[in-house]
Amino acid sequence: MEFANPLGIGQGPSLFLAVIGEFVAPLLLIIGYKTRFAAIPALITMLVAAVIVHSADPFGTQEKAWLYAVIFMTIILLGPGKFSLDKK
């Protein structure tokens, strides 16, 4: 089994960055810890998915990645809510 290498940095580093962007960062977002910082790797992962991995696909396939990218950008711009760990 092989992992995709969309950035040309190798399969291992690509897998590591994908795990950070799709698992670790969203966990931090869920608990509200370092929210703006955690949204950055998630945003970059979704932009890579939309622009590089699914570039030849129709918009219907890219739509979910773009939607998540907009949501993560909104979190970066607006910050955490009043019930997050960042506010305490």
C-alpha cells in the first residue's frame, strides 16, 4: 500500500503532514486549544487536497475540501468561541 505524494517530498513526510492536518489539528480544534494555530495545518491540508490532489476532478469532488478550507479560514480569522480552552 502506498500513500500519495502530492508535494513531491516523499511518502513518509506526506503521510506525517496529512496526519497532523487531518487528525491532530482537528482534535485541538474540537477541544479549543491553540485554535488559530491548529487551524493552519488543517487549512493547508484542505487546500492541497482541493488544488493539487483533486485538480483534474469536477467541482463536485473538490467541493468538500473547499468547504472545509473556508471553515478553517473562518476559524483562523474569527478565533475560538467563548467556551474554548483558549478563552480560559
